[in-house]
Amino acid sequence: MNTYTLSQINIYPVKSLGGISLSSAKVESRGLAYDRRWLLINAENQFITQREHPKLSLIRVDLQEEHLIFSYAHYPNEVLKISTQEHDNKLLNVRIWNDVCKANLLRKEVSEWFGEILGTDCRLVKMAEDDNRLVDKDYAFRQEVVSFADAYPFLIIGQSSLDDLNTRLDNPVEMRRFRPNFVFEGGLPYEEDTWKKFTIGNVAFAGVKPCARCVLTTVNPEKGEIDSKEPLRTLSLYRKVGNKILFGQNLLPIDFGIVHVGDLIALQEINTTV
């Protein structure tokens, strides 16, 4: 019998910025605590990501005592610090994909810091506490909600899946290209595709849909630019279903609690038709 162990927990407080690796995290309805609760928007209140601004990958984020600390790779000593509770009382309607969400604007100086790096007009907002952005009803069980993540509150990838992909690439890539919340050791490559119900430690999850990948995976996080068509080109050769290139499994929570690196993963139900 295979043994599966949680090896990484990652959050991405601001959508499309750098991630933070944690030893433990709280599982909430929208995702892990602090995960993608903040968003950069343009002058039209549309969301901004690395797809249009690959330099976002060069903005590092740290979480320290209820504060987010931002730094830019080219100017590491010029940091920006905000409270995780900071926002004004003015609500904006912001658009992410086909969804319109309520969000609170942060102070002008914060937005100017990001705007100077990107060379464009942008603003940082925080998802309103009472906003309920629903996941796709075709995959929901009980009207689950999601933060500013693309579509689902959690993403899991097996380390063996990345290892297999890297055997096919001339230049191996790191797991951070794929921005998972959970990484696990053990099992076969792409085995997570089949996981329908399982527990991480004492917290239960449902696997609902393989994750379709986009050009964001081709952004080199060290350079802040797209420097090749990989790994998307190689994935398309053997992981393409219809017009989607799949890597990783989207998850919904069945219950809530704390997960820890080192937790065992216990499978309860798998999809034998995948």
C-alpha cells in the first residue's frame, strides 16, 4: 500500500505574487487562511496577473505577526508592510474572470508602491469579508465559495508528477511554477487525478476537477519574464484532454481544521474511470 505524506503547504496572499511556504495552515471555506485574499486591479477594476505582468513573480511576500511584508527582487531593501486587517470602508466591485466580487481598497501609498514596479496604474484590494464568490455549480456540493483564486479554493500536486514532467524537459522546472497549496510525497505520477475523497491529517477534502494550465506556468519566476514555451509545450504532448492541458487536482473542503507538513494522506474514494 502506498504511503502519502504532505510535504509542502503554500499560500499566495496576493493573487499572482510570490508564495509563502508554511509548516501548518488553517483550512477555511475560501481556502487556506490568507490565501489569495488580496488582488491587484487596473483602472477598470479588472484583475491583474502574471499573464499580462510577469514581473509580479519578482514581488516577494512574507507573513509576520498579522502583517504582510512585500519586497521587490531588484530593490530588496525597499519593503512595504501592511496589516492583514488594513482596508478602508469603501467597497468596490472588482472583476475576476466572469465573476464580480466586493472588495475594499487599501490606502493610496500601497497602490503607488505596486504601480511604480509595474509601470502602470493599479490598486491593491482585499476581498470583503461578506463576499461569497461561488465555485462552478457543476462541481459544487453545497455552494462552496472561493477567494480570488482562479476557480477553486485548493490545489494539490504530487511531487512524483513534477518529477515525471522534469524527466521530459531539457531544463527542469520548480513546483512553484504551478502554484499548488499542497504538495505530497509518495504514489505514482499524476495519481492525484483519481482522488475523489481523502483526508490530510484530520481534515477531509474532495477532488473535483483536474486543473487546466495556462501561459502563467511559462513565466520564469527568477527573471520575471516568459523565456520559453515550457513546460506548457511538453505537457501538451501527453496531458492534453480536449483543449485543456491538465496538471494538478482542484479540491473542495469537506470539513475544516489545521493541516501540517508531515501529515499523512489517507485515500477514501478514487475515480477508477480516469
